Amino acid sequence: MAEPWRDRARRAVEWNWRLRSAGDPRPHYVICGRDSLAYYVARAILESELPVGGARVTVVVPERYPSDGPDVAALRGVRVVRSDRLDVATFETAGLAGSAGLALLHQDDVGNLHAALCAQAVDQRVHQVLRMFNGTLADGVRKLLKAPVEVLSDAEMAAPAFVAAALGEVDPNSFQHRDKTLRVARRADVRPQDVVCALAHLSEEQGVKLLPAEQAGADLVLAEATGQPPGTEVAARRLVRARRRRRPVAVLLRAVRGFATRKIGIAVMLVLALIAVLGALISRAENVSPLEALYLTLVTTLSGADPDTTKAPDAQVMQVVLNLAGLALIPLITAVVVDGIVNARLALHTGRQQPARAGHVVVIGLGNVGTRVMAQLREYDVEVVAIDKVPEPRGAALARQLEVPLIVGDAALPETLVAASVADCQALVVASTDDVANLEAALAARDLRDDLRVVLRLFDGDFAERVEETFALGVSRSVSYLAAPAFIGALTERAVITTIPVDRHALPVAEVPVAAGSELDGRPLDLVNRDGQVRLIARTSAGGAKTIWWRDLDPRQVIFAGDRLTVVARRRGLDWLTTQCAPPAGPVPVPRRAGPAHGGVHTPTMAPPSIPSPIDPGIVTSAPGADPPASPAEGASATANGGPAAESERASGHEGTLEGI
């Protein structure tokens, strides 16, 4: 019976992949995810300048998923496994056993935990990096898994940048390294002796210039924290003080405005104005004092007056009108009370916020990032109003706990923004996961107020840059781009201490060990610094006995094996430094065919397999209607000769396709 062509194709792919991987010294990474974070991590791993010349990357994505951002499966040079479930069979198909690392980057805490347990069943030694939002669950995962694991939250890493942009300051985060606490600051806000290194020149004409050669003129610096609070905290305190100064008046106006609807309020004001005018006329007609006139007016209005035919006709007319006004006033007072109670109950039930506010921050979207931003703003005691189209978003419970009003509605509609008092707010943070909805909300807010500070979350970096240039909406941030360096460092087991966001860029701070026999072993420190790429801030001697900081670093000092270099770098600069500090690559063993070891019979050697590059044209995917794949031997021959090999595979039990090996 002829073998089905799908089984033949699967066997051809398996054999071809083993042939390509045999003797390949490059590390293999498996990345599970479909959003922009997975895209940035996979692209960075592919482009990394590792000592062995790069890495092999396998991405696991669902069979079908919405393309609302950069597609990780479209990257050239990645092996794609399509499967809707991350279980043992899927990881075996992806070749997880023996790989250098596994990244679980789906926005599903429980799903990532289940996948980590399945991966542990395949190979307990594989280093795992998990993306999780729930901090309590993350702590439990670290204790639960036997495999080496790191749990990171992209929202937690990116939120400080959104908070700082909302308050018009630089990144508020400080970090501890060795015996120093360092922070990002404007040069004008720190003493010259506290400056560690220049981070960026900021100018409208030339844009952002990172790690410039000219240290003195940089606008943004890394400085030693000497007890002075960061700029974000200072800005938050200033905002809180301004709110407290206007609080008595604001509370009174808020009570008046929120007690009844506009129409009822106008009716009450008209009736009271009529009563006041008639009271003044009675005072003049009766020749009584203002207090006596007030008494007569109130008694006549509220309880009526006995008929008096001896009065002048004009006094009788005023008395009748006052009685009619009294009849209208009593129902209006009742309507005001009932309307106020009903509005309060509806606001409590639906989250609709009626009272006007000023000097607050409006956060649109209470997902992972929006919830973190809201929580950090409340830590600074900044008043926050939240908007979400879902009645119970992820951050709804925390919003109630922090007493943050949640308005349920479409943020692109003017009435929703008016309900949140966007026209009088300090800043608007648009942090939902939909680029189009974020842009619509930002443009609608700008229609209400031209000079509004808008912090916009956009996934596509090129789209964000063009939006800033075209619409001048303010600050745009990409959560995935800000968090990606930390995930990359954890996956490649680099000692990334923190990541510094600068505009739409991210600068990792890392500690790189110097291996014996590396390019920098025995070379001067001056070779570490590269303008625009790497800046050395500290050197720790072998064994960690002593750390020499920037003040005492001599460019002529010699680097020894075992030293650890602390640097601020761009991603490519960090790749270069890691390569320079890595041990020299040893010879790669060449696989041989099975044959007699002795007896004088020559054993032919197999040619080293070609390493597929990120743009290898020989890597193609079989399409529906194509010719059936060749047998394993035929497929191997086609690949060895450089010809295209049609490769297609189904993940066992999941009907998933394997593409782009």
C-alpha cells in the first residue's frame, strides 16, 4: 500500500531538519506567542551577534489569529509550528528538547503556566521565560517549576514610562546595582558630580541621539540617586497641591452640578429669580424693610396668603403670582431630590461619572498596562478617571479598591470624554490594545482641547513615528518595544539589570562577564566604549570583591578574565560586547556516517550541513496543490544541492502546519 503523501512529507521534513541541525553550533530558541512582543523578541534573537554566528528560532503560533500588529510568523529565517495547544506533542514537534531557551509570551497567565509544566515534562533543563501579569501567581510559579525559570511582566516594566510621560517627566524608575542606586534624570536636575554618563541628546531638529560622544551637552543622563526625589514624584506632588488648593470650591461646584440635571436646575433658578423680583417689588409697595419683605415673600410663597381686597391692585397681582410660584417650587424641589438620588444610584451601578473634575489624569483601557498605570498614579496620590468599553475589565476590581471612577463607554465618543472631564484633565493616557481605537480616542480628545498632553500606546513603531509627525499628538509608547530587551536578556541568560526607556527607544543596563581567551581579555578598558552603542559605567573584579565605578575608571586599565563589565548599551551594542567577552569558539565536530572503525576501510565523511540564514531562499513552504514531497533521500539531496525543498508538517494531534524551516 502506497504511503500517504502527507506522511511522506512529514518524514521528509523531520529528516531534513535533523540534517540541517546536525553539527550546528548555534543555540536553538523556542518562542510561543503571536503579538508584537513575540515579534520583537524573535527578531532580536535572529539578528543577535552571538559568538557562534546567530541563533536558530522556532516560533509556535495558533492555527489562525488576528493580524493586528507585526506578524512573528512572517519573519524570514524562523521555523513556524502552528498549533492551537501548547502541550507535550507540540513542544516535541518544535524540537524543545536540548534547546537553549523557551519563551512563553501569550497574554494568558494560566495558559503560560500550563505550557511551562508541559515543557518541563519534555526537558527539565530548558531555561524558561514566562510572561505573567499576576504577581502572586508569578511568585508561585518560581517555586513550583523544577526547570530554571524567569517570570516577567511587560506591563510592570512599561508602566513607569507611561506615568512619567503623563506627568511630563522622565522615567521615574531607579535601580540598585552593587552598592549604588542610579536613576534617570535631566541634567539640569542633578549635580555635575552625580552624573554617571550621558544617555541622550534631545532636540526637535535632530531627534534623539543615544549615548552621544559629547557627554557635557546631553539633556538626559544616568545619575547617582542622592536622596533627591525623582522628577515624576516632584511633578505628582505639585499636581496634588494644586488640587487641594481648589478642593473647597471644587467640592461645592461638584455638589451643585451633580445634584440634578441641567433642565431641572434651570427651572429652579427661574422660579427663584421670579420670587426674588416679586419680593423686591413687595418691599417697595408695602414700604417695609428688606427683612420684613423677605418674611412676607417666603410666607406667601410657601403657605399662601389670605385674600385681602383692601390692597392695591398691583399688590394683589404680585400676591397671586407668588402663590403660583410657590405651587411650582414645591414640585421642583421634590424633582431635584428624586433626580439626585436616582443619578447617584445609576452612577454607582453603571460607573457613569457625572461630577466635573480638573487636574486629574484620564486612563483609557484597564487592561494589563492601563491597570499598572492607574495603580502607579494613585501611589503618587494623583486623581485618576478610567474609561473602558467593557463593564468589567481586568482592572475593574482594583479601580474600585482605589476608588477610581470607571466610565463604561466608547472613548472615541465626545460624550464619554466629556463625562471624564477630559477638557480639564492634566493628561490623557490611551492604553488599550487596539491601535485604531487608541488613535480615534486621541483625536477626539484633541478636538475638545488643543493643548492636551496625550500619551498614546501604539504597537507598530513606524506607525507611531508617522502619527507623531502628522498629527502632533504628543508622546507615543510601545509596551512590547520597551519590555522586549528584558525578555531577550532573560531568554539569552544575559544579566540585564534594568531597561531605560528614552523616547521610543530602550537602553538595557547589563553586566557582562569576561571569559578567558576572549577578544577583550588583556585589552584596555577604552575598547569597551563605543559612541552611540556602549557606555561603560562600572567594572567588578573577578570574584566580585571590588567594584570600580565611573569616577575611578581609567581607560588604560587592563581587562582580566573573570571581570564583570556593567554597561548601558543599545541592543546591537550589547550583542557586540557579549561577542567580544565570550570564550573563543572551539572546533565543531563533523558527523560521520556509520561504518567500521578499523580494518583500513575508509569511512566517507558527510559534508557539514548548510546553516539556513535569515534570508535563505532555499527554505520554502509547500502550498496547497503542489507536487507531493519527495522521499527523505530525495529531499536531502535537493537541500544539499541548494535547491528548494518543499517542507510541511502537522503537529501530532493538533492539525498544525510547520512552515519556513
